[in-house]
Amino acid sequence: MTPLVDVAGLTIRFPRAGAGRALVENVDLRVEAGQCVALVGESGSGKSLTARSLLGLAGHGAEVTARRFLLRGRDARTFAEADWRRLRGTFAGLVLQDALVSLDPLRTIGDEVAEILLTHRLAPSRAAARVKAQETLARVGISDPASRARQYAHQLSGGLRQRALIASAIAGDPPLVIADEPTTALDMTVQAQVLAVLRKRIAQGVGVLLISHDLALVSGIADLVHVIRDGRAVESGSPRDVLGRPRHAYTRQLLAAVPSAHSRGMTLSGPTPGQLMPQPREADYDGEVLSVRGLTKHFARARGETVLTALDDVSFTLHQGEVLGIVGESGSGKSTCAKIVLGLLAPDAGEVRFLGQNWSGVAEVARRARRRAMQYIPQDPLSSFDPRYTVQDIVAENLAGTLAGAAHRRARIAGLLEEVGLDAGYLSRHPPTLSGGQRQRVAIARALASDPALLICDEPVSALDVSVQAQVLDLLAGLQRRLRTAMLFISHDVGVIQHVSDRVLVFHQGRIVDRGDPVALFAEPRHDFTRRLVAALAVLHGQGGRRDGNRHDA
Amino acid sequence: MSDVQHGLTVDALAPTRPTATQRGLRWRPPLSAAVIAALAFVVLLCIAVAAPQSISFYDPLRGNFLQSLQPPSAAHWFGTDRLGRDVLSRVVYGARYSLLIGVSAMLISVAGGVVLGVFAGLRNRFVDEAISRVFDVLSAFPSVLLALLVVVFLGASMVNVAIAIGLSGIPKFGRVVRARARLVREADYVTHAFIYGRTRASVFVRHLLPNVLTAVPVIATLDIGTAILAVSALSFLGLGPQPPTPEWGVMLAESRDVLRVAWWPSVFPGLALTATVIAFTLIGRALQAHFERRAR
């Protein structure tokens, strides 16, 4: 049988954009029907570009060359734009990461799917296309497709939206589906659902080209993995080989960078990851830093109609030197809780005590003196920096005003930057010119400037690549151990939470549904939701028989 | 998707030699020739404002009746007007009035717009509603009509013309500043400053105001041209500075009667006015492009 994709020596350059360096160089790629091939790499590795070139969408001014470029046996090197257009949708469907952007906001998802059928004349009439679109929505596991088809993308939840996008990609029954980070921004349980839909397509004989930065995710579904770095495939093979016995140093480094229950107390980054953290953690914690009692917060949804309970009777305490992890899906109340602890929102009921004194119930003036002892590390550091400020200004803003002398201040700022692994050359840089990891380091330096007793981190690494995430996690863990700061660490990623926390709270629909030791809690989940999280984790990471059971019943 | 180009080259072994442009070395002038010319013109205007005697040779007010309505010549480059006054000198001295009134009008617009806009953008909904409706009313009148009303009430004078034009420009700045203030108010870095323990006043001065004001220089520059034009229009109508003041609008009005026999007394001040408006517009656009590039 002819392979769907048979490419050898694929090289992509952008000659007009300057830099004659190839962004993709000499990549070989083969996708058979009923097979899932994964391209794994970090952002900027060229994995998306490789996949897009298979649809003739490498971008304006791209120069694509290859020794062999066969799409279902036809030589694509001679294709004109019209040939490509016929190919898209019928030969290959594309699923992108951000469904909200990829779906037309002015069209219902039913029309969106029907559009493809009509464009490629796969349905005789508009009415027939509509019926077929609903069938397609049902095929990707959307219940009640008739009424869902009349909804717009923004009215759907993230998971439904992503499934609608997959529906539009497979509507024309293409033998190949290209999925570019299809689950990246989704909650873990939703990720599992999306993967199940893809698995079902593979079982029905569709070839899937999956692009992801997540090695673990890929291992659960792919038959063949290519690890891409700087536009080159550094390692290829079955997921069992690549993940189990990685040959290339880069693959090993990527694998070591993934945080999990097994990596607790060890470093994730560096030339030799897996080292024990320098200071072992002490088992007993000293004073109580933060205590939260019976926090409740309601939001009126629209004109006081339905009331959304964002937080419902949440209580916990946090001691000096302790890391408390909060894990939950989007909308579970994690961030609302952080906002109340930060004093940016007032709770409807309950109380926050910080450093032994009332915090939530007092006026802002009474909090101000203690503000400096509570610092915050956000998910998106760039937006938390004043756009006019240099790195020096940003860190200086949080320095005590008592520190006299410009030279003295500058030395202190340089010292803080050094602690987070940036040299003094960064002092005069503007944050937009820094990389994501460097920006997060500046945010950490800023937080440390006031010697805080409590650090609140809200998804501090979720926007970063695996290896950068590993560096930032190592940095945070090292600093936390040395300074014995209490840390409230919020994340949707169970692996990250297991890696960093001493204790874990599981949030679900505004309530703490489970709490305990980060390893034991997920080994023997008590609450239904924790069990669902663990199940999703297993599906995502390919444990629990991916070849046999899951593939057909999903 | 129609602009997507997919250049598949069959021969993978034929390397293309990178040219200078491909290596990203193409030299882009930091400023276009037009902007440089505009800047030069504004420098000339500034000299005319500061030291008009250095680029003109005659008294702009004293005429010589024997020399009335002389066409451009070596002695009088721009000719003379009906009263025998040197047109070049009058145009040069006129820059002072036009520019000063135009810039003051712009400053009045900026001051009013920033204060009202910040209040509307930060304060509660009622303040916002009230101020926004004032903007609506102000901008419902054509600006010249509004200025006319003000001048009629306050009397015709240079100061009053500046106030009149300035008032009518307030909504333009006010709306931009209000939108900007609402945006900055919700920005993460403002929230962050509160987390550090900064007071409202300190956040306002350190973060809010500076980031709101970044929007102002561009529209202010663009506005100077418009303001100067409006000032001249009012002067032309006899509502601004009075003859024999060498203001460009006044000169245009004075020379209207002799246009059939002598084009120069009206064309040269007209050209000066046009060139000034174009120069400020060009510089404003260049500033705008500069800030937009930097924001990306």
C-alpha cells in the first residue's frame, strides 16, 4: 500500500526573511494509513513548519526542497496552488492548537463543518451537508449534535470546541489528519477526551501526524516518534525505544526535564539532571505563615441571575519552608483563591490570616506594611512588567525604599539577578527582548527583592517549554529551600505539582475535594475527581494498555 | 490563503547564493526624505518664531506706497502687498503668530483632554458617563462653528482664538486618553504594583499616568497642523488677530481683494500655511509609525 506521506530530505528555508539557515533540514517523514507519527520538539524547532509544508502551507516566501516528496504516491514538488487547495480537506485535515482562533466566530460550528463538505462537493446540497456535519460532530463524541451544531465557537467549552475543530478537519474523511498541539491549552481530563477521538480515527485507518512538545503525551498514542531539534530529526523510533532507551543526549535531556512524582527532590535541568537538590528539606515546619478558614466566594453570572460559586468553604494552612500545591482544572477556583489570598478580592465569607494577623478582613491601609512579605509570580510575567521599564527598574520597584545610594541599589539588583542566573548585562534590557524563561527569572528576582515570607506562584511554568520549565522549577526549588520561604504553588499539571509540593490540595468546582501527600494522594485517590485526574494521566501517558483496550472502546 | 506561496524547487542540490537582502542586510533609512524635509521646515519655522529678523530684511508692518503690489523680484522675493509691505517679511513674522496660537490651542486641548480623559477612564461609571456626554456634545459641533461661538462670546483676540480652537480639540484627546486609561487600569502591572504594597496615588503617578500619556505625543503633533489651520480660518473670518498683524489668515483676508491683479500676497502665506500643516502631519505620522514598531 502506498504510504500517505513519503518525504525524504525535506529542507525549508525563508530566503527573503534573511538568515540563509534552513529552519527545517533534511527531515525524512513517512506516514502510513492507520498509523500515528509524532513530531516532538520545543518551540522553534521547526516541527509545525514541517507539518504545514505537507499541506503547502509553509508560509509566504518559503522555499521547500526535498529529494522525495510524495503525497499518496503523487509528487508534490510539481503542485500548483490549485492542486494544494484540492488536497487540503480531502487528503489531509489540519487541527490547530487554539480552536477559538481557528473557528470562524461568525459561523456556527455546524456551518463550519458543512462548509468543508460543500467546498469539496462531498454533499449534494446545503441540507445534506448540514445533516452530514451533524453526523461528523457525533463521530467526534459531541453529544446532542443537532443543537450543538447551531452554537458558535465561543459558546462551547474548550474540550467541545477542540472536538468541533477536529470534526471540521475530518469532515471530508481525509486519510491523513495533521494535529498541531491539539491538546496543549486544555485541561487534563479534556486532553484525554481529545486523544480518545484521535485514537478512534487511527483505529479506523486514518493516518495521524501529531505535533507536540509533550513526550509523555506522544508516548500514549504514537507508533513512531521523531524528536526534532533545530529543524533536524535527532532521534526516531518507536515510543518504547525513544522514551525507554533514548540514544541521543537531547532526548535524554528532554525526558529528564519532565517533572513527576519520581523527580521529587532532584534537579530537572542541567548537563546531568537527576541530581539531589543541595539542601534536603527539613521535615518539620516552623511557624504558620498563612491560614485560610472557610473561604467562600460567589460571582453573579449575569444580572444577579444564577450565582456561580467560585469558592466554597476552603480552608488550609501553610507553614514556613513548606510548599503547598494546588491542582485543579480551569474554573476550579484556584486563581480566585490566589486573588483572595493576595488581597485583590474580598471573600464573601471566611478569613485569611497572614503572619498571625487578620489579612482579608482589614482595610488595605492596614495590609500595606505586610504586603512586601507576600510576593506573587504570575503565569505571564511580561504583562506584569510596566512596558516602559528595564529589568533594573522592575526589580528596583520592589526593593526597600530604605536602601540608600544608587550604587548600592544597583549592586543589590545585580546580586538578585545573579541569584536567578542572569548576569548584570541584563540590567538595562527591556523585557520584550528577553526569552520566556528569562522573563520568568526576572519576575522571580523581583519577588525575592523584598525577602518575602510567602511566595504565591500561579501557573508559573505552564507557558514554558519543557526544558525551560525544568530550569525555572529547579531555580524556584533551590531558592525556596535556601530561603525557607513558604510557597503556594498553583498548577493544572499533576506532574509539576507532584514534583514541587510537600502537600497537595485538589480543587474541583470551588471545593477542596482531596488533600494529602503528593505521591500517596495520586497513588490511592480517594475522591472521584482525583480518580478521574489519575485516569486521564494514565490515558495521556500511555499506561493502561493503549494498543488493545483503549483504542477501540474510546 | 491566496497569498500563501509555496515555492517547491525540484532540484534540491542547487544552492542559491544569498544576496545582501536575503541576509537581512538591506539598509533601511531611519527617516524618509519627506520626513527629513518636514523636520527641516519645522526648524526653519522655529527660527522664524525665535529670530524673524535673521531671515527677513524688512519691517513687516511698515509699507512703502510707492512700492505697492510689486511682483516677486530680487529686492522682494515674495513681492509686496497693497500697502507696499514686503510679503516675505510678513510671512516670516507671521509664523510666530500662527505657530504660537496653534501650539497653545493644542496644549489647551491636551491639558483638558488628559484631565477629563483620565477622570472618565478611572473614576466611577457616573463620572465616566457625564464626561463622555460632554465629549459627545463638544464633538457634535463642527470645530470651527464651536470656535466661532466661543469667540463671539469672549471677543476676538489672539488668546481667545487659542482658547476656542483648544476647547474644540478636547474630545479628540479626551477619548483617546479615556480608552487608554481603561486599558492600563486593568493591566497586570498595575495590579502588581498594588501587590507590592504601593498606594493608589503612587501607582497612579508611577505606572498609570506615564503609560496613559504615551498615547499623547503622536496625536498632539498631528493636532498642531489642524490647530494652525483652524486658527488661520478664524483669522481669515476676522475673529482672530486684527490687521495689520502679519498673521497668515489675516494676510489671506487682506489680499483677497487684489487677487485678480496680484497673486503673490495671497499665494505665499497660503503656501506657508499648507507646508506647515503637511510638515506636522508628516512628523506625526512618522512618530506614530515609530511607536507602533516599538510596541511590537
